[in-house]
Amino acid sequence: MYSNEQENHQGKTSGRGWNIVKICLLMTALPAFLALVLVNGAAQTSTSTAVPAFRIPALPYPQNALEPYISARTMSFHYGKHHQAYVDNLNRLTAGTAWAGQTIEKVIMESTGKPDEAGVFNNAAQVWNHNFFWQSMKPGGGGKPTGRLLEGIEKSFGSFDEFKTAFKAAAVSQFGSGWAWLIQEGGTLKIIKTSNADTPLAHGQTALLTCDVWEHAYYLDYQNRRPDFVQAFLDHLVNWEFAASQMKP
């Protein structure tokens, strides 16, 4: 038989042994646990700091800067919702492809005319078209161009007034959604219109100026009065300095 003292001693020894076992188990598991924490932390950091391949550029003016001709409300929907959606769609469609991180121009040129890449082309072209449209306008715009651009317009259309008439006619007569453009081909200036997302860039043409005639560009302010919107664009919004800067030698 054991004495109480012997029993207490055995109990203490047994307890110390179990504690040592627990410590050994913890030390064995600790490296794996720490590695898991580090991996999860790195994954969360990577996810939270991931930068989309394509991002929407900042507007060159405040959203209310084009009032009263284009309202801040229209701009908030057009720029903040529609334009942003094209950028988001493009990032989703190009994720994990060779196009991720390429220039928007490269994506357009390599996807144009390919039915199986229509989604990529449409969203890439709409991103580019909108980027160009915002720059085609400025607060206090309109008026008349000067210098080489005015000379080119008068040479190609007869007079500046005749150009305005022809540009408005093209924009108003574009059936459904699309764009009206002033482009340069060689030494000649032309007015063209494109449907939906189509863009002069895809046809090797040099864009100088564009007016968006998708309904979301004007409907909140003008409803079905597209001619009034186009007239306001020409008279009060056109950024002729930007158009002139796009001309090729």
C-alpha cells in the first residue's frame, strides 16, 4: 500500500508529465499554425490591394462643370455608372488573359472583327470612346476653332457653319445608339457616325472630336430632344483645343 505522501508525489509527477506532453504538442503544431496565419494574411492583403488592369480616368472637370447644358445628375449616371460599368466588364472579361495590363488601344485593335471577342471589343471600345468624349468637351466650350484646324474644316466642308450643319445632321440621324465624329484621314477632315461601340480607332482613322448620342448621354436633361443636345454640344461644350491637339502632321 502507498502512503498519502507517495500518492501525492505520484500525482504531481503525473501532472508534470502531462503538461510536458501538452507543451510538446503545442510546439509541434505552432509552426504549421503560424504558416497558415501568414498564408491567409497574405491572401487577404493581396485581395484587398489588387489593382484592376483597367481603371476609369478622372474627369478633366467637376461633374457639375458642364451645367446647364449637361447636368451633374446626368454626369453622375453617365460617368459614374455607365462608363464605370464598361471598365468593370472589361476587367472581368480580360482577367487572366494576355490583354490584362495591355493598353486599351491594343485590346481594341486585337479584338476588332472577331465575333468570339465581341464582348471584349464592345467594352474596350466604349471605355475608349467615353474617355475621348469627356476630353471633347470643356466648361465654357463651343465657339470656333482657330489655326490649322479651322483651315482644315473650311477646306473640307466649305465653311465652319456648313461643318456644324453637317455634324449635327450626322449626330441626329444616327439610328439608335452611337457616336458622331470629326476625323482626319490624310490631309482631309471627315464627319462619320458609328453605331453602338464602334470607333474610328478600329478602322485606322484619327479621331479629333466626338459627340455621344446614346440616350444615356442626354435623356435626363433633354428627353427625346437629341437635336437640342447636339446643338448645345456644338455651341457651348466643344473643346476645340483638344480637337486641334489630335491632328496629325
